[in-house]
Amino acid sequence: MPWRCTLKLEKNDILQRLAGLSPRERLLSAGTLVGTVFYGLYLVVYAPIAAEKILLEQKINAQQQAYQQLKKISSEVVTLRKNNPDAITNKDVQSLMAVVDTSSKQMEVKSAIKRMIPDGTDKVTLWLEDIAFDKLIYWLSVLETKHAITVNQIGITREQPKMDIVNAKLLLSN
């Protein structure tokens, strides 16, 4: 245990060692102590705050750039809508059920629809029987391109004797 005795410094020992130093060494020791305390406070208090400030400024700049880009795009949309009012689709006017009904009549698919169940205002489930596969795919592509109606789920089974005739279950949505 002799090493404990050498490491143990008491208040009187520190004061005796300090008194044994020259005035210049005391001044340097006090300056070093003050500098160490200020540097520790800088590392513990100021540095994290400064780093957070820089990070927040970067986030604000990124959000301002995104806002400016959105303002630019929205002004372009407004001018395009003013210049071409016919580009607004009938999607705003007709419901999903009405679009499916009218387009199925136009594409001569109506007779194949055996069941139509709405799921809220923006989804509908359809069961189609004995429809030509090519006609079904063409109708679905028309729904997507002209009316922005997408197929969320599809299940297709093929009739064995007739290779191009299928039964399908569809989940369509706006």
C-alpha cells in the first residue's frame, strides 16, 4: 500500500507545493488552470450548441430550397391550368363506379362483369367471367391512361377449353 501514500495529496500538501513555486511558476499554474477550465466549459457547453446551430441552419436552408422549388412548380401548374383548361379530367366529376360502368359499356366489357362491390369511394372490387384476355388488358390500360384508375390486386384464371378466355377478380382504385 505504499503507492497510495504517494498519490494521496492533502490540501496542505498542495498549498505547500504551491508556496514552494516561484511567482512566475504560480502565475503559469494559475493561467493553465484557468485555461483548462475555460476549454472544458467550451467543450461541454459551447461546442454542442454551435454544432446544433450549424445543423439547424442547414435544415432550414434545405427546407427553404424545397419551398422555393414547390412555389416554382405550383406557379407552373397554375399557368398550365389557365392555358389548357380541357386537360382537367372527368375524374373530378364522376365517381369510380360511374367511370367503370361507362368505360365497360364503351369497351363492350359490361356483359362480362358479374359482380361489382364498392369499397368506400375510391375502391371497387370486380368479378369478370368469360372475357377475352386481350380485351381485359386493353380495358385496364384505358382505365389507367384516361381515368387514372389503377389495379391494386388482380387474380386471373384461364378456362381450359378456350385458351384466350379468362375469369378475373380485380381491385381498382383512384
